[in-house]
Amino acid sequence: MEDIWIEEEAKKVEDHLYQRKGLRIPIQDILNHILIGFLEWDEEKILGNFKELEILLKGNGFPEDGLGIREVLYPLGKIIGKIMLMKKEESKGQKILSNILNNSRPEMRCVGCVALGETGKKDLEAVIPYMYKLAMDEDWRVRDFIARVLDEEIGKAYPEQLFNMMKAWAKDRNEKIRRVSTQALLSYGWKDPEPILELMKQLLHDESLYVRKGVYYCLQTIGKDQNLLFSDVRRENPGIVFKALKEWIKEDHPYTHWIIAKTLSEPTWTKLFWWEVLEVLKSIVERGREELHETVFETIMSIFKYNAHKVFRTLKEWTISPNKNVQKVGDRTIHEINVRSIRCHEIAAV
């Protein structure tokens, strides 16, 4: 009976990859072997089939990100988590899960993250210590997986408990834990940005660049009006997040200004209120911190294509600004735009 159920679940994974990710090769048998390997805890069988699967998926155009089978690991973990919950012998299920979580291979621990998320829906308190450990994992992919599991699995089952837990993690001494707190509430923030904005505000001055990158990614994600991560549309989100950015710009801190400049590279705000975006970037440059000029320049170049003529005219005004910093960034950006335009014409003429 268990074997039949595993075959059915493996077929669902194959169908999902076929419909959503463009899979064009059969992989159900390999998935069956991997799942049976987990149940029997035959590490050699698991890794051998993982390797075969990785080769097949790479040949089918799946991205090479060091794991190569990222799209398969998540659904596999969910199946294994369900199996753990179905096990009558609880100790056997715990032993299998322990073997996965303590394995030296990151792909194994990624699967363990998701399996843990499934079991955590039944007993959150029991899995929190394991999740905390995984959030400090040496491999960034494992940390990304546990953040996703917290966001997509635990957040759906226990949204307020997760929010309170991430409030505590945001104050942790370990930068990896703080980073996870910026990525584990994306679904929560999509539905209700205000509490997440308050939480991210606490991390604006964080000494860790790794954490600050997580903050601006979070702000970009919850500040869109449409996002492939979520099925619904949130027309009000861009305005809510942009209002917070305009408030934060008033404080004179380089980390805050860097986060704001990076956040504004997301085109949503440029399409909705391009003039105000440029005014915010201009106010950053006016403060005179040259180390932020490069970030502002990169952001302007990334948003230029979405409102080219209006942005170009505004930058021309920057070049005659009485503020030398604004003038400097304006001159450089105009020069780069002209250089790229010439290159495009040269390529088109070939």
C-alpha cells in the first residue's frame, strides 16, 4: 500500500514539473527509487539516483545552481514529511528525519528542511530547535530552504506564531538567523505589509551586509502589486512600502540609504511614480556620501528603460544642479546612457 502511494506521489511531482517547469522527460521511476531509498535509509541509493536525476534535469534545461535539482527537492521533502506523519512507529520516522538533517550533503538537508515543515504543521514547538539549527547552516542553499519552509508551510499553519518567532530571530546575535527573519515572512508581508515594514525598520542599521541584502529583497517582494510568488494582486502594496521608504530617507544613515537605493531598483515604483523615485535617489546623493553614488547610479540605470525619456530629461537637470554630488552622478549617468545608445546603434548597423 505504501509503495502504491509513493508511486502516486512521484507521479504528481513529475506532472507538476511537466506542466509548470517545462519537463519533457520521464523521471517517475528515479523519484520512486529516491523515496524508497529514504524510507530504507540507503544513502548510496539516494545519492546515486540524485546524481542521475541531476544529469537528466540539466540536459532538460534546468538551472545549474550547485544543486541542480532544486525544483525536485521541495516536493520530495513534502512527500517524506507526510510519510513521517503516517509512520506508526514514531521513533523510526524520527530516525530517518535525523539522518537527513544531519547528513553532510546540502541537498539532503534541503529535503530535511521541507520534511520538517510538514511535521511542524502538526507540532510546531517540536521542530523549532531543528529549524533554528538549519537557519545557521554553513550552506546558503539550506538556509534559503528553511526560510522558504517557514514562509510557505509554517506561515500558513501558524502565521502569528511565525511572526512572533521572526521578531525574536531579528534580534539574534547570529547574522544568519537575522537574515532568515527577513525572508521567512514574505507571504505574511504580501497580505499585510505594515507589520513587516516595522520589523525591517529594526534591521536598517544592521552591521551585516548579508542581512541588509535580505531587507531590501523583502521590501522589493512585498512592495510589488503583482508577484509570481503569490496568486492574488495587491494594488495598495507599492504605495504602502514607498511611503515607508520616503519616511526612512529622512534619517541620515548610510546603511538605510543604501537599502532604499537598492530597493528602488525594482521597476514597480518607477512605473507608478518615477518622479518621486528620482527625487528620493537625488536626496541620497545630496547627502554627500560618495560610497552611495555607485548604488544610486546602478539603480537609475536599472529603471531607465521603464521611463527612458522622462528619466533622461530629469538627469539632464541633475547635470546643472548646484549640488556637486548630484551633478557628478547626473554627468556619469548621462554619459553611460549615451555610450550604451551608441553601442546599440553600432550593433544594429552590423
